[in-house]
Amino acid sequence: MNNPVGWFEIYVDDMPRAKTFYEAVFGATLEQLQAGELEMWAFPMQVNQSGASGSLVKMPGFSAGRNSVIIYFSSENCEHEEARVVAAGGKIEKPKMSIGQYGFISLVYDTEGNMIGLHSMQ
């Protein structure tokens, strides 16, 4: 496994307010991403540098403050890791789903009740 963290999301209830806050605090302009039912605004990313980028997200049914930061682990195909979650003592919140041109994700809970994300391009 190379750099295991590939993406993060900060879930928000009021996107304009949150976007204004993060742009002001970090002096950056967030870019809107098109990803189905999710409203997403991404932090700037330098492809050839280390570290992970991420976005603010507003998703129906998932409010801020309820495990509102999700770390995504990159993989070849997220359904492989998803298939091991239950046997390892976790549970699946959202099985593998498309996020359009950005690939696929699965949302799962670890044994401590923390939600994490799995991301792949296939």
C-alpha cells in the first residue's frame, strides 16, 4: 500500500457559509465538482505533490457533525475492501456507488463506529 489516504470530505449543512469560511481561512478558491446527488466544492490540489486533497460536501441524509469528516482510502477497486468489512467487525453504510467521472466510493464503519470511505477509479 502506497500513501493510504487519498481523499477527505468535510460534511456541511450550509454550503455557502462553509465555503466562505474555508476560502477565507485558507486563502484558497474552492472548485465545484459534479458528483450526482452530492454538492461538492474541492480544495486546490497539486497532482505531483504529496498529501491528500478533499472537498466540502452536502449530501441529503448526512448532516454535519455526524462523523462529518471522512477519510478515503485509495484502492484498485473499492468493492474488494468493502467485501472484507463485515468479516472484520465493521458494517457497510453505502455499498459501492458511482460518483461519475471521479470513480466509485463505498462508505463503511470501522469497529469503533467511525465512518471511513473507500475510493477507486474502477
